[in-house]
Amino acid sequence: MSAVRAVPRVLSIAGTDPTGGAGIQADLKSIAANGGYGMAVVTALVAQNTHGVRSVHVPPVAFLAEQLDAVSDDVRIDAVKIGMLATAEVIETVGAWLGRVRPPVVVLDPVMVATSGDRLLDPDAEEALRRLLPLVDLVTPNIPELAILSSAPAATAWVDVLAQAGAVAREHGVRVLAKGGHLSGERLPDALVEIVDGEVASTEFAGLRIRTRNTHGTGCSLSSAVATRAAATGDWVRATAESKRWLTESIRHGVELGVGSGNGPISHFAGLWERGGLDTRPSTHEVEATWWADIAGIRAEIDELPFVRGLGEGTLERDAFLGYLAQDALYLRDYARVLADAARRAPDSAERAFWAGSAQNAIVGELQLHDHWLAGEPGVGARPDAVTTAYLDHLLATSARGDYRVLIAALLPCYWIYQDVGERLQTRSHEGHAYRAWLDTYADPDFAHATRRAIEIVAGSAAGADAATRAAMRDAFLASARHELAFFAADRTAARGDGASPG
């Protein structure tokens, strides 16, 4: 059994955006899109849209503290992303909470400068934000914000951006994600700047300008993504690289959302929608129930066949039964080869052992048919007839295509239909029934157990497969079920050594 993947629990501490493109709303989308479970504590209620901020309401800090404590008293927090803090009092409240709780990953997106260039924090709040930096693992300022943190003019060249990031990292003992988005030109690098062995070290990430108006909330979204991925991997460079790749994809698809008439949001889930789709995967139980219902008509046809009815009543002509058994023996010979192929392709030892054991049982079954039923009947079914050949060709071709999941779906009806038919016919048989011994083999508890295991393996594999593979598995299953019907329906009364079938 594979280990359950740990989902990072990530808390966003930030303001709101009623259009959903920035702030806490963007943070929660970003956290989810990058594999985390998002939580949120509101620092400010912001009336804004894609054109800008209209007003800000800051709730009492006592309530902010209550929100923070309510979360941390109950939930183990793997990472914190901090956005808009608004006032010195809010910053100090968050700082005191960080000092008590000590989350393992803390990322600060210092919301200090509006898109218009206006400063959003007064001098006291800016100083309080600098005091917060030692409690943070990573700070993600844009170029104007980096200038404020480093007490320098806004950089206009990448080398100056790196220098300012290094100064902030050294002074406050914090990693800095230096971002080149405000520079001119088409190449917009970013860099993770940190202090390693007392020296400033940077890892650069290449970037190209994307011509779009859908950049609202990119800073919020990137910082949340890095926090989530850092909590999951423990690797800041990898977390940053993967987050940037995700953000680039999300920016490119933002225009498709059609949200707002100003600077629109990015499309946080564009990649997931494109690669994963919106269809939910069925459970193992749902696959089993659906596939069994899919062959209800085939099963009903099998029940009404003269061969099956005669077999159940014990009135079937002996020549018809022996002709059937001879073809079954020939079928089992190649069926065992296909089962062995399934064992060879199986993804784990448990499934390998199951299919290998089934192959061995098929060989034993073939020998038993010859020894116990067909001995002394040399003229019966020396070669596969057309129906048997068609079924085996289907299985062998499926095996040759190489998809283990589709192959085992094709193998399943030989378990499931036989076990169902044999068990029901066996309950209607009686002492002295001409074919009771044969029926007993298919009603045997060991065969029922093997059938149940085969169903679980195949249905579980289908439930975990992508939609296209699951559809191919179902098609292979249905094809085999139709071959089972044809196998029961074939008239083999006159079949002899030439392998001919009059049907």
C-alpha cells in the first residue's frame, strides 16, 4: 500500500478582495492549486475591484488575535503566508502570535505600495514590519517594497535589485525573493537570495514578460504558492521554481476568465482544469456496480441459452457438453499464457502473485478436463473452433498492446461470469445430476474468493485510472463478456477432430 500524501495546512493572514483576484481569496485558491489545505484569518476588509481600492476597514486587533488563536489552538499549521497588515498594531499582534506559535514555514508578502505607487503603510507601520522580518523565513517584496525595506531608492537595474535583496537578507536574517516584474524589458528574472555560511547567495530563475492585463493578485498568489510548496518539500529553491512555473501558466490563462474590466485576476486552476478535467473519479464499488449492470443483458442472454438451461437441468446432450469442455481446455491453454503476461506486468508483488497463481490454476484446470472428462474421447475438439479462436485472439491482442490495466479488465469476465453462472446452476443441481462435479468446481469457495479478488484488483485499477484508460478497460471488459456469451452459445454437438463448429 502506498503512503498517504501529506497535505500542507497553510494559513493565510491577509485582507480581502471581493472580486476574488487578490488577498485572502487569491491565497486560498493558490494554496489549493499547489496542493495545500487553505485557512484564513482576516486582517482587513477591503472594498476593491479590478480597477483599485475604494476603502479599507480594519477590525479590532482583539478580534484578529481571537481568530489567530482559534486556528492555532485546534489545527497544526504547516505554513503561514502573511499579506496585508495595514497598521502597526495589526503587525505587532501578528508578530506576538508568531512568537508564541512558531509555525515551521512563514512567508511574508509585504503589502506596502499600491499599484498606483502610493504607500499603504505609515512610517510607524513600516518600522513595525521591519521588526517582523526576523520571525519570517521568506519575504517576497516587489521592487518598490524592496526599496522601502532596504531604505534605498527603487532599483532600475537587476544588479541593484539583487544588492538590495542581499542587504535585507543580511540585516534581518531572512530569505528574500527578489522579483524583477517592475523592470523594463522582456526578460524579467527573479532570485531567491539568502545568507549561506555568512555570505549572500542567490539562485536566479529566468522569466519572460507576458503581455496581459491579468496580473491582479500575482504577488499574493506567488507567495502563497511558495509557502505551500516549501511546507510540502522543505526545499526553498524547488518550491520557488515550481511556484513560478505554476504562476506563469496561471497568468497566461487569466484572460480566459473574463473577470472585470480593469487589471483582471490570474486563473489559479487553469492547469488543473486542463490536465485533470472536472470529472470526478468513481469509487471501486461504483466501477464494480456499473460494469456488472453494463453486462446485465449479456448475462440474461446466457441464462436463456439452451446449452446453459440444459446444463443446469442436467439434460444437456453429452456430445454438446464434451464439445464445450474440449474447447474450454484449449481456451485455458492460451488463457494461462495471458494470465502469466498479466503477472509479468503487475505493479506490485501481491497482484503479481495473484495472476501467477491464476495462470497455474488455468494449467491445472486444462489437465483436469483432459484427464477426468475428455479421457477416451480423442475425437472431440482437437483444435480451437472459430468462437474459441476469436476469444483468444481478443485476449492475446489486448496483452500485446501492453497496458496492464486494460488486459486485466479483459480477463475479468472469465472469472466473474463463470463464477456467477456456475454458482447459480450448482444450487439448482441435485444428486445424480450428470454434470454436478463440473458445476461444483465453479461454485467452489476458492474460486469465489479468487473471483472476488480479481474484481477488487480490476475495479480498483479502473477507479484510479484516467478517464481514457478507464473507458478502454470497460471496452475490453465488455468485449470479453460478449465472447463469453458466444462461447456458451456455440453449437459444438458435431465438433470432432477437425475442430469444426457447425454454428
